Amino acid sequence: MRAVFIGTTPLSVVTAGILLRRGHEVIVIEGDRERIDAVSEELPCGFLHGDPGRPAILKEADPEQTDILYCLTNNDQTNIIASLVGKSLGFRRVITCIDDPEYEHICTELALVDTIIPTRTIGSYLADISEGHDPLVISTMFRDEARAFSFVVRDRDAVPLSEITLPRETRVVCLYRDDKFILPEQDTVLRVGDEVVLISHRNNMEELARRWAK
């Protein structure tokens, strides 16, 4: 597998290091030459020096030969822009990291389906530990071709859940209304602003993204 990383944050360095130890090819794009010099001692991989938001730099990373693009800088806007440019250039899969949850809905509407919010994930994990739960169980449940997808209800989708048309091999798992967890029934009426969580076959991800993208 070939992976390209944007940024040399601790998350990038740790993830890239794990992939290298597992025998995968890694390329890192970084705009700060001093950071490249520092990190290169730790990561025996290829480096590109330049602005990751510029198409010319991302093209140098050879999108067609790359399996995954990780946008993991410390700047949410940089990650979102680089993700969009990366998708337009043909990277097969793009991971977008954001710290501010307010950008999550924007990422959903921009069809950035692989968006992660590390602070929220870690916070939920630590809170669950304090209550005696094992949040890692859920990660082992999504195996093989199963994928999670969420969308935010707009006016057109403010209807009973039974009237929402979904692809084959897709089911509603739950929804969040005003940040409160709800297990809906078929007659549950969706409201504008609800976040609906689905489980589906990975082949449906692009169709779902098109359906609920602006």
C-alpha cells in the first residue's frame, strides 16, 4: 500500500511510522523545511517540500499510484482544502482530520466521508472508560465491507423515516437531535438539523455522499 501524508503533526508521524514498520510506502508533504529535516531522522520515507493545498504539489505525490491521502495538519481549513484538491486529482481515498466539530457538517456536505475528529473520539473513549464501558468493542463490529455514514437533515428530508429512500444493504442505526441520542422507529419524523447515522456496504459510500452533498 502507498500512503501520502500532509503535515508532520504527531498524529501524522505516529501513523506514518506504523505503516512504515508494516512494510508500506509513505510520502510526507510538508511546507516547513526544518520540520522535514527533524522528522526525516524518525521516518525513513519520501518527503515533498511545498504547500499541500496547491494542486501541483499534490500531483507530484502521484495520486493514481496512491491508495490513501491523509490530511492531518493542525489547521482544519488546510485539511479540508487539501482533501478537496486531493479528491479532484484522483486520490482513491482521503482522510480529513478536523479539531472543530463545527466543520463536521461542512465536511459531510462536501462529501468528505472519511472525516475524523480525534479530540471527540478520545474524549468519548475516556468518558466511557470512567463508566466501565469498553468503547473499542464497536470498532471491532465494523468489519469486512461495513461502513458508517451520517448526514444532516435539511428541509427536503424532514419527513417520516419510512419515506427516506436508501440504497440496498443500508440501514439507519440511530440519530442525534440536539446532541441527544435517539433510536428511531419507522414512523419517526425527521427534523431539520437531525444527524442520521447509517450503516451500509462500502460500495454505497459515493452514492450516499452524492445524495446528501450540497
